[in-house]
Amino acid sequence: MDKIGAGEANMDAKMLDGREVVAEVVREARADAAEDRFFTNRANMDMADRVISVVALVFVAACVCALLAHALFV
């Protein structure tokens, strides 16, 4: 193989490596995006859990107040 042929083969190998690098970057980006979606959904779930907890706490407090009022004034 002459110098020009060797250079072309080397360039082809570098291009292949470049495509592999791009494919790896794309795979990592997709994995990161999936992980971000997971944690975002989890954060939303935590917020929903907090809202449900607050609503349940207010409901229980209202029931306790109603029972106390009933016991004291009836």
C-alpha cells in the first residue's frame, strides 16, 4: 500500500471511530433523558403524595373537630 492508500485507510478508520463515538454519545443522551424523565415523574409523584397527605390531614382534623363539637354541645 502506498502513502496515499495508507492515508485513505487511516481516514476511513477515523471516520468509523467518529461514527462510533457519535453513536455512543447518542446512546448516553437517550439514557440521560430517560433518567431525567424517571426522576421528574418521581418528583411529580412526591408532590402528589404531599398533596394527598395534606388533604387527608385536613379531612381528619375536620372530623376530629366535628366529633369534639358534637360531644361538647349535644
